[in-house]
Amino acid sequence: MYLGKQPFRSLTCWRRHWNLPTSRRWIVLVSSVSFFVTAILVIAHHEAIIEYSKETWKWNVQEGERRREESVRLPFAWKYLDSQIKETDFVTDDGVVHQLDPDGPRWHESRLGKKVLILDVDSRLDTEEGSLLNPNPLTYKNMIPRTGGYLNHMLYAQLHGYDYRLVRPPNYPDRHGTWVKVPVIQEALKSYDIVVFLDADCIFRYLHLPLEWLMSHWNITEETMLAAPIDVEQRSTHDIRGNLFLNTGFIIAQQSERTQEMFTRWEDCPSDKEWPECSNWNKKWAHEQAAFGNFVRYDYNTSGWIQPLPCNEANGSPLPRGNCRGVFVRHYWGSKAHTIWELFEQVTPATVTSLHERFHQNIDEYFLDINHLTYPFKEGDVVLRKNKY
């Protein structure tokens, strides 16, 4: 059984039990002293663990038929996660048990490894203090929100042996900046079986819970082309047929000829050749999300090709946002700075430093700047090869 981070359950004040017979009071007193002595020892041991976690340790990454070892400074307890992939139950922080359907997909029975790319796409070139591309040290105080999201994604990929890439594409001259995700995901699918795209204000809540488990849980099959969460219930989040959009801030896309066709049509939607009025969403919110939700998805909305994900599990956050609480994937669209808080709540500052150093040591592998290109991409323009690291 997978366990989320277990909240510390504080003891109730033992003084309320002091109105007991003398003999029993002594039992309570001795027990309390024993508890505090044990607590001191645990704290001392915890300090030792913190020191140990700063050391480099190795974990195995699956790459085809051979396995190789990678080294990075990661929190102590994560050394023990490798054997957990086949668990069928997961318990979240609040004690809710999520069980896989025994008759559902079986992605969790083996590792996907380098078949998966965790993808960030951003046409902005951030080099200011606190940005991922700035080589100066990152701290809680100087980090910008996008960096918190990127590092969460990068760490998730490294923990489970997936590839990670941050791509800086060119902007469209006549479209909003969020449109750039569509052609970049399409190009990535030419090299990877599965591409997971996240907006910079999205984070994986449980870093130790692999994508394979989530795909089984969400009933993503080999026929699924694209999975994305149902959007939150608001007046502006419904399509022209009255149905809720799928939020394209988190996408799981699976390669196939049909998937390539769908992305080509999605990217071309604003030409109005197939869907008149699609160009209305060039710059009007919700941009590419509205184009997909109003037009594209309805041509593929059968046979499980498009898989809606539960809003409560793959969208929103614990902040007051109705029924979408981001159980597994959180989307902080209204409070982007929470990506920083989430990152430092999940890892130690030493881990953040190590991840940032690793990114810059291998920046040619992790960062692809194709801002000089123009749309539509030509065959061979964008080559997202599998990382060496």
C-alpha cells in the first residue's frame, strides 16, 4: 500500500488525566517521561538522517533492456521507493484510500522509464534572479513561481526514470502564448510513447507516486490519445454546447497516427478551414483550451480516445476552489506562488540546490531553445531526443 505523507498526530495534554488514583498517576508520569526521552532520541536520529540526506546516493533508471545508475542528492527516505510500483492502494494525506480497479489497465505492473517525457513549454526566456535558467543559487525567498513548478516536474521525472525537458519555442505572431504547447507536444510524441505536459503552476502532489499508477487509476488505455482534467465549475469554463472544458494545463498524450492527426488539426484550428470561428480563440481566453473543447475533441470523443480526468484529482488545489482539490495533481492558477511552498514542503533546501546544479550541468540535455524557428514546424526542425542523463 502506498502511503502519502502521514500527518503528525499530536498527543492530547496528559494533564487532563491527572485526576486519577495515585498508582495510575505514576504510570502516566513514567509513560510521559519515557515518551519525551524517546522523542529526544528520535529528534537526534532525525538530525542524523538530515545530514545523511545531503550525501549522494544512487538509484536505478530503466533504459530499454539495460539499467544504469544515476547519482543525485535526494531526501533519505526516497531510496526505498523503487519497489513500490506494483501496489494497488494509495492512502492520501487525509487518510482516503484510493484503490485500483482490478479489471482496469495494468500500467503499474511495469516501468515505462524513458518511454515517458515530462514536458515544460515556455516561450519566455527567464534569466532573472530566482529563475531556473539563472545559475545563481535558489532560495525560498528569491525563487519565482515558475521555477517551483519546473523543479517539481524535473524531480518527479528523475525519481521515476522518465525524461524531462524544458522547451522554449517561438511565439505565434497572431496567437496567445499558451498555443505553443500544441505543436511542441506533437513533436515530442515523435520520440516518446507518452508525453506529460504541465503548466508551470501545476505540481505533482505525491512525488513518490509513479505515473504508471496514476494511468491505471484514471483508466487510461492503450487506445487513449489524450487525457486531461475536467475544468472547475464556472460560467466561463463551459463550451458552446454547455459542457465543461478539459483543462489543458495538464495533459497526458499517447503517441499514435491518430494522435498526430488530432494535434495537426488542433494546431490548424484557428485557420477556420475545418471549424469556422475557431480563430475567435487565437487570443481570447481560453485560447487553445477553448479550441480543443469547442471543436477538436468532439471528433475524437468516442471509444475512450479522449479520457476526462476527475477535476478533484487532477485540477484545482486545497485553496477555496469548490470540489476540485488537486488530490494528485494540483493547479495553482489563482495562487501561483504556492508552487514554491509545495516544492520546499516536499524536499529539503539541499535538494533544491542539487536539482538546480544538475540542470545547469546538463543544460544542453534539459533545455531546448527553438525560439528562432517559425510555425508550422517542418519535419526535422524539432528533434526531442531521449536524454542521456
